[in-house]
Amino acid sequence: MTYLPGTLGYLTPRFNTDGELWRTRMLFNYKPEEIKTLSVEYHSATQNSFTINRVTKDSFEVLPSDEKIRIKEAYPQKYIRSI
């Protein structure tokens, strides 16, 4: 419920309850070229945590957070670059 002092009538025109119209999917407010390193940490599953480093403009490396884990094959660059 909402009440605006001094307002008589419906408040529906002032508020929209459709989440698709007001929510944002933006996680970071940075341009991709401004990001040098991105780390993802899963506290309940540390073996799944990883870091992505920008090597050059269009080249990245994926490193596991746990040094004991090795990535056996090269990760396709197109998946890292896609937005």
C-alpha cells in the first residue's frame, strides 16, 4: 500500500509494477575494455572459482583460483568476449 499526503485518487499512473520495465540487468557499469581482471568466487564450491585476465585487447586467459586445478584445454575466446 502507498499513501501520498494530499493526493486524492489512484496512484497506479505513478507506479509501474511490471518488473521487466524497471529492472536492470547491468552487473557492472564499466566498458569491457576498462576491465583488466574479473574474479568469480564460489565460497561453497571453491574448486569452481576462477579468474579471467585480459592479456591483450582481444585475448584472455582463464585461471582457476585453486592452483592445484589445471585447465586442460584452451577456453574459446569468443565466449569470454561475448556480451
